[in-house]
Amino acid sequence: MKISAEMKMITTEIHLPGDILYSQGIGKGRAEYFVKKNFLLELYREGKISLGNMADLLEMNRVEMLGIMKDSNVPLNYGVVELEEDMETADRLGLLDENR
């Protein structure tokens, strides 16, 4: 899912005591990013959004997103199906050494 001009965006307001954010080193200017990032990480953790979608919505590349995931202790959703797809792609591209 690429972010497009037609995509409807929703704005919401969250009321939290300032000392909760400030005690975590999160100033008013970073609160929106913090909430958005953690919401998206939770959706990813639940398997409801992809790595690419998260990166797009946070306006970063996938490598940067992997760093955020690492820092947040969110494991990469990579299972047998993804491995098989990657192996098929590597084989099709001639990247597998069959003598190994």
C-alpha cells in the first residue's frame, strides 16, 4: 500500500498527562510521531500491516524501519512461506549454488 493523494487520512486527539510523555523524554512535538509509530508497530506485530506499509506511513525506508523495529524489540514477521518465496526467487534468478 503506497501512500497516495486520494488516501483518506484520519486525525484523532489523545489526552494524556504531560508528565507521562515528558518522563519518557517525549516532548509535545514528538508525541504524534511516537503514538503513530507505536500504533503501526502494534499492527505489524499482529500481522495486520506489512513492513513496507509501516515504512511508507512513517516516511522512511525499510532499512530504517528495521532499525526502529530492533530498537522496539519487534521481531520480523518472516516465516516458512516467505522463506520459500525467497528461495524460489533466488533460484529463478540463478543465485543459488546447488553444490552447497
